[in-house]
Amino acid sequence: MRTGRRRTTLIATTAAATATLVTAGLLTSVSAQAAAGCQVAYTVASQWPGGFTGNVTVTNLGDPVSGWTLRWSYGAGQQTSQAWGATVSQSGSQVSATNVDYNGNLATNGTASFGFNASWNNSSNPAPTSFTLNNVACTGSTTPTTPPPSTPPPTTPPPSSTPPPGQQPSNLVGWATQNGGTTGGGNAGTTTVSNASGLTSALNATGAAVIRVTGTITCSGMLRVRSNKTIIGNYGATIVGCGFNINGDRNVIIRNLTFRNWDDDAINVQESATNIWIDHNSFSNGYDGAVDIKRGSDFITVSWNRVFSHDKTMLLGHSDDNASQDVGHLRVSYHHNWFDGSNQRNPRVRFGNPVHVYNNYYRANGGYGVASTENAGVLVEGNYFENVDDPYHRGEGDSGPGSLVARNNHFVNSPTGQAGGSVATIPYSYQLDTASNVKSIVTAGAGAGRITV
């Protein structure tokens, strides 16, 4: 910031809007381009009788911003309702969207995106003609193009990107309970899949769904998983050869599946994906990570899984050079997992703080248990380490040390490990099992086939 500059808010100007007809509905976009401050993109992504879904992206072109509020007014009686990625409120025609805790800090050229559902009166749905950012009026004007009256909107609303109705599972604990919680497919309809093509289509479909996997499915590569999905295996359901890729989506639950012989990762969570629950799965004999979480992803719980006959288990943060995207994110809870002879990365952590590793059973891990690196903050508590030469340490390879606080752990033929530094406070409530009981608790309950579905 230049010396003497007192104006810290951003000024945006708006450009002309465009309308594009697509097969799924009518797309109207408005771009607000700032000469020195920011860029705002407002999009009506889908529209149906009585409702529409809007998406907004804010790009900061100026100095770093800590906290933002975007405001606009509707001119045709539109009313916002559900929102995700921002806290959205409306008084009369005036709409205010304020950042949530994970996207309030915008570096230069950084972006934040959010969306919402809203109602309209079916006669017109004009885009906003002006915006303000942090209480500074955007200059310029917009000339939005409304959908032509000769083109009817869809007769049924398309699925939204917001979590569907349905309560968060009562047994979900940890970071996935934060940021609005995790419901997966909620009360959406169930699709049963038994082959690779059916699985690929169901995972990649837009809208909320509960996907039941039955039998053994052989596939290759990484299958894209979209938002608002619950993927749950019937007894014995097995995925052979491929993995799941959650790439920037949110609100996904993966439970009761056996993954083996995957050719990349079994589950890869990346590009700021949020609110993910990975629970009661089994992993063995894969190529790379069993559960890798990276690139700014956040609010994730990994619980009651078993990993065996495998080397690189759970990576959290993929590169020492990715601090700009990862700091303030990568908050994950790992609890009641059975690291059954898995070699390393149980987990290996960069940048995330606090990361909570509790009530896991470690058996004969040949490399190490937990590594905290690159200024991460990891709380290791209530775990059971048996025949583990290196239960936990700070730093790994070329990565500098992070903080690691260890407490209430139980050791059998294992040293105490290396701890040091401080870790941020855990924000959620949880029940800590007595560490000496963790082996029997976890071996009786972890892995696929241990829950009723």
C-alpha cells in the first residue's frame, strides 16, 4: 500500500451484461470491472418458475483485503433465500453478502465465490445495475439483458448447489460439522450403481443424490465427485483400480467402501473443496495416497477408516510452495482410524492449524505416524501407538517444522515422539476415549462393513 493512502476500500466499475441461452436454462451474467480495485461477476446460472440460482465471484485487484461485504439492490422484487460461501441477508430490495470465516482474506488477485437461491415473480428477473463493495459505490452502469419471453424456463427447478434438506448425521464429529455442517445428499433420492459407467455418471451429475454402490466395480483414473452427494457402499461394495476426485465441490459424504489397487489416489480432495466426511472405508495396495487433501480444502473429517498393505496414507497439503492458498485452511479431523501397518503419512501435514489427530490406532508403522511441517499446528491426543518406532515428529524431508502438541497418548513398545510449539484451539465438542482402550474400540469398528447402511 502506498504511504499516505487512507482509502482502504475497493472501487469497482460495471460493464455490460450478456445473456446466453443454454440447454439447461437461461444464463445471464453481469461483469463489474474495476480499474484499480476489484472485479465482480454476477451470474444467473439457472432459472425456473418462481426461483433462480445466482453465483457471484469477487476478484481483488488492489491491496489485500481483510473482510468484505458486497451489496446490491434488486429492481423487480427478487428475494434471496439459501446461500453458501457467504452470509447473505436482505432488507427490502437491498441485499448484503458478507464473507464467511474461510474466505474473508483476499490477497491481490485473490478471489472469493458464493452462491444463493432466490425467488422472482416470473415476469422479469433483471440483474442488478450497481454494486457496492465495503460501502463504496461501484462506478459505471450495467445494461443487463433479460431472458426473451419466447423462451420458456424449465418446468422444474434444477438442483441447487446449496446443501439439500436433511439433518447432519448425528455421529459426525470434527471439522466437517463446522461451516454450516455436512449433509451430503440429505433426503435426496437414491441411485444404486453396480458398474463403472453408472458410478461415473452418478458421481458427476449435478444436484443432490444418495448413491448406493453394490458389488465390485473395476475402473481406472479419477472419477469426479460433484457437490451434495452421499456415496455409501452396500455390504462388500468395492472400488478396484480407480479413485474419487472432489475438485472444488462441497458437502460430500463417502462411507462404507473398500478401495484397492487404485492407480492414482483413492480419494483426492482439492481446490478449496469444503465440508467432506470420509468415514468407515478400507484402503489397501494403492499407488499413491489413500486420502489426500490439498490446495486450500477445508472443514473435513476422516473417521473410522482402515488402511493396510499400503505406503503413503494421508497427505494434508501437497507442497511447501502453496502457503498462499493453504494457510488458514486445511483444517481436518482424523479420528478412530486404524493405521494398520501403513508406512507413512498418517497424516503428513503442511500449513493446517488446528489439525486434530485423536483416538486413532497405530500398529507397526514402518516409516512414521504423524508429521507436522511448514508451520502447521497438529494436536495429537488419545491415540494408541503399538510397535511404532517414530509415532510423531516435526518437519519431514525438505519441509520445515510445524507445531505439534501431544497429550494423553498410549505407547506400547513405542517411544513418545517429538513435540513442540503451540496449536490453535479446537472449536467443536468431541468425546475423547481413554487412550488405553482405543485399540479395542478401533479394531472392533473401523473399516468398511462395520456399519449398517
